[in-house]
Amino acid sequence: RALLLDDLWMTSERDEAVYHELIAHVPCTTAKRLERVLVIGGGDGGTVREVLKHPEVQHVDMVEIDGLVVETSKLYLGTIGSAWDDPRLQVTIGDGIAWVKRTDLEKYDVVIVDGSDPVGPAVGLFNEAFYAGCKSMLRDGGCFITQSESPIMTKPVHLEMIRTIGKVFGEAHPLYGPVPLYPSGAWSWTYAHTGVDRFTVDANRAERIEAQSKYWNRDIHRGAFAVPNHI
């Protein structure tokens, strides 16, 4: 039993690394600049942990609708959310949908949507108006990424997200990775931009991150954008 629990814990740590490293480092290594980052959701702290590994980042706004998620993660998920005390991080308990409608904010270099499934309050994170709001938050040369559901268990939702994001940004690029603890074991993210190339990775950022990562590297980055035939 002890060996089984230990194996499950190591598996969950690997899964967490795949998810958070891909959603953070794919946009953070391809954005033209990397000073301001917006994370919508991400209440466990894993995404901002990875973003803040980049020393170029000067400010991160994390907008999480459920304060209890943040409080509970701080208590019980300390190995995931290990950057809560970083002075560059500003946590706001509020609605990310409303946040991207604001016109009083300095634009961001990267916008990351680390939200939940399209149920309840999260439904509004999956439509054209929300993606247009995210685009309006980006500087030229900025990058957008969102988790985009299981390409197997929720394939229709996944495909519709790609189509909608592509309509807003002009193009959209899904990427894939193994997360065995998630439904079907395969997960997806979808990337878009305002004037960069998803394969043109900043060499200095990449070298620093590769030295710290469990999963992400430049080969993984390129390979993750390979689209399976059934998609």
C-alpha cells in the first residue's frame, strides 16, 4: 500500500509538471517581451510558479474567482503553489471574464487561462467574447494560451475552442501532452498570438527553464504542436 501511494504521488507530481510547464513556458518563451503576465484561474498556484521562474517577468496578475481554492491550496498543496510570496505576484479574487473587459489596465505580454471545465461560472471562459477580451489585453508580439480540454473525452468542446480562438486571433494552434490523472490521460492547450511564431523560442529563456524543468524543453515544445490524425 505504501509503495502504491508513493507511486500515485510521484505520478501526480509528474502530471502537474506537464500541465503547468506547458501552459506557462510555451507562451513565456515565445512572447516578444516578457514583463507583464495575466493568469486567469490557476488557483492552485502551479501556473504562476512556473511563470515566475522567468526573471524577465516584472508583474503577474492572477485573477481567481474562488478564494477558497487559493486558501486551500496554500494549506495543502505547498509543493505546487510555491511562489505565493513572490513580490511580483498580485492575486485578485474576482471574475476573469470581467477583468478582460477592463480598459484601465496596462497591456500584457502573455495571457494564460488556467480555468476549469465549461460548467457553472467557467462557461463564460469558452466563448468568442471572452477570447476577444483576452486578445485586447495583449501587446503586439504577445501570446495567449488556454487549457482546451481532453481531445478524446470532450473532443467536440476541444474542436469548437480551436475554431473560436482561430476566428478571434486569425489562427489557433492546439498542443498536446500526457496527463494520466485527467480524463482519458491526454490533455490539450490552445495557443494564439499577436505577431510572433510559436516555434521561435527565446534561447536565453529556454536555456534557463530547461535547467529547472521536469518536462518542458525545446524539443517537447516543438513536438507538442504535432496534431494527431483523429483531430
